[in-house]
Amino acid sequence: MSNTNSGTMFGHPKGLFLLFGTEMWERMSYYGMRGIFVLYLVAFAANFGWDMAYFGIDPAAADAQDQLTKALNKNALGILGIYAFWVYVTPVLGGWMADNHWGQRKAIIVGGVLMALGQFTLGTPHSMIPGLEVEFLYLGLFLLIMGNGFFKPNISTMVGDLYTEGDKRRDAAFTIFYMGINLGSILGYFVVGTIGEKINYQYGFLVAGVGMLLGVILQISMSKKFLGNVGVEPAAKKSADNQQASNAPLTSEERDRVKVILIMSFFTIIFWLGFEQAAGSMNLFAKQKTDLVMFGFEIPASWLQSVNPIFVILFAPMFAAMWLKMGAAEPNSPKKFAMGMFFLGLGFISMVMAAIQIGDSDTAKASIIWLILAYMFHTMGELCLSPIGLSLVTKLAPLKYTSLLMGMWFFFSGVGNYAAAWVGQMVGDVGPFAAFMGVAIMAFVAGILLWLISGKLVDWMHGAEDNQPKDLTEKIEEELSVTGTHEGIKEQH
């Protein structure tokens, strides 16, 4: 930890709240863009040359327009899937650059600038770039992916570096930091989503870019005062002792623990391929198949994605207290993963009910309640799986492979995001009822399998989950501190 001599706020270094603000603006930018992206691709399809001829559709066919809508949806979901996959892969590069060359602080500034440029590139009016719309689309996505890679893995590391080893405030600090993540995502969905859907999608991207710039300016102007030298220098070279230890082969116990990480990581693919329908097929379902009129006002479809972070803020302390109250009956990590799968399945049962409500009608609209219930159950699943998984990796990974295995965890999350696009495309091919029911069944089967093998997985952990009793405050803070979703994963998701 660096002594910045800048004082404290609410018992924490003021630098924590600087990082809170930087992360809030970055998440506003990221989730705001994600909330409107597929809607933008469909709405501006003609500007990209995506018409019936492009997809090989016969204009004279009776269902030509329906074919075009399905083709546009599949195309948009495919692009989103590729983008989401690389968003989870590039942090490996960003973390390596920070550790070996730049330091975390420079990395997040470079990443923030690249992401702002990416948003501005997407927001460049098509009238200014006739014939180059597709090129600007992919350039904007490339800048966002690279910027995210430099930003994502490093700002959380800086939060931890504000505290000395063993400082009990660290858990609470990550809880505060995580609130910034969720506040930023709520802000993004409401501000960027409203501007994008009610005024112009590209204006939404421009506003998201401004939000990212605010985060960069905040970091540049105040980091020296409130962060001192935290994040300035790259990580030091390992000592000779560490180098010697790194050359030693894994023990039998360590190999068992690695197997647990890889098995649990594999199951996350199933969870995220369902959960990430939020930005894809569920977003399109909300826009095209859901009655969004409330109290005489038609809400933007992207607003529904804010239900997740709102429920996270409401449910996180409840889950933390629930695990504590259960005492010895508290489920182990694999069983919590299984519960996450069951909640995911329940969420898609809600979507199945929405699909039943509209049937085969082209004009019927589903009740918004079904989507809210789906997001509620998915949030409960997220709280059972994402933070538990992130904590599990840090418990089980051999020291010399911690970064590698955390990278693998994110890689599997990326695979899940890519698979989410494939599943979303199935909605157009087989219909929402069959697609959503298929995901629900898959989630329930995965949950049952995890529950059945949980005993063996716990054996392979070799006591890693055996903890000394904690008092109420310490236990709740520990549970909350790792509830950094889908960024887990929200931020890490």
C-alpha cells in the first residue's frame, strides 16, 4: 500500500472513491452501449447494406419481411457474440502489459481513451462517412475491445493495492467499489438507453463516450493526489525464491484443486450462454414482442436491462445474510453453483410463459412482468454463481498459476458469451418458446449434475473451504466483497 497522505473518507482511503468514480463512468459507458447495440444494428441495417439481397431473400416471397427481420436479428446477435467473446479475452493482454511494462494506472488511462474513441467512432453520423459505415462499425468495436482489455483487469487490482496485506477494510472496500459498478450500469441503461431509443442510437454512443472521457479526466486530474504511487510502477520481478518455487511441479492436492476450477469453469459456459441473452435475444424480444407501455408511457426496451443491477443491489446483502444464518447448513460452492443454474432455469421458464402468451401471433405482445421475473431469477442465479466462482479461483489456484487460472475463468466466460449469440440466433430459427425452453432444460440438467458431483468436487478441494467462524459484520462484508458479477463478471462480467 502507498501512503498518499490524502486522508480517509468513511474510514477508507480517499483513493477508493476516486476509483469508484472512474469505474462508475466506465461502466455507464460499457453497459449503456451494450444496452442499445443490437437494436442499433437492426435499426440501421440499411445503412450497412444489409438488405434482402444481402441475405439472399426473395422480395416476392410472402414472408420476405419476416425473413429479413429474422436475418437481421441473427446477424446482430452474431456480431454481439464476437464482441463479447473478445471483451473477455483481451484482459489477459491488458494485465500482462500493466504487470510488465506500463503499470496499472497508465493501462486504465490508455484503456479509457481507447474506449472513448471507440464510442465516438460508433457515434460518427453516417451522413459524414457515406460508404464507410461498416468500416467505422468494426473500427469502433475494435477500439472498445482493446480499451476494455487494458482497463478491466487493472482498476480492481488498484483497489486492492490501497490496503496492506491483512487489512480488514479490504472486503468492505470491494463492496463499495462494486456499488460503483452497478450504479454505473443503471446510469448507462437509463441515460444512454433513453437517448439511443428515443432520439438517435448514435447519439447514445456519443453520450457513452462522454461518460468514459469523464472517467479518464477524473483519473488523470486526481490520481496523483489521492492514489500516490499506487499503480504507477509495473509489478516487481519475482524473487529468486519465488522463481525456484515456480519451477516445482504441482502436488497431487494442487492438481485436484485445478481440476475443480476447470470443471466449475466449464459449467459457467452454460450459465453465461443463458444469462447473456439479456443483451441479445431478450433485448430483441423486449423491443419487438413485449408491451412496454406503462402508465401511458412506452419505456425504452433497454431500460429492462437495468432490472439486473437494481436487483443485485437489493439482493446482495440478503444473500450474504442468508448464507450466514444457515450456519453449518450453508451449501458448499458446487451446490451454490447448482442453485445458480436452477435460478437461471426458472428465469427461462418465465420467458417460456411470455412466449406462450404471444403464441404464433404477429401482433400480440407479452406482459413486461414475465421479463422482470426472468431478470429477477437470473440475478439470484448470478449471486449464487459469479461471486462464488471468483472467490473459489483465489482459494484453489496454486500461487504460481493464479493469474493464468483467473484468465482461464474469464476465457470460459467469453466462450459462454459467444455461445449466447448462437443460442439467441436459434430464437429466430425455432421460435422463442422452443429456444427458451431448451435453455431452461439445459440449466436444470446442469444444476442436477453439479449437485450430484458436488461431494467429489469438495473432496478435491482438500479443505480449501474450511473457514474459521467469523462475526456477523466480517462474514457479510466477505460475502458482499466478492459479489462483483458477470463483472463478478460485470467487472471481471
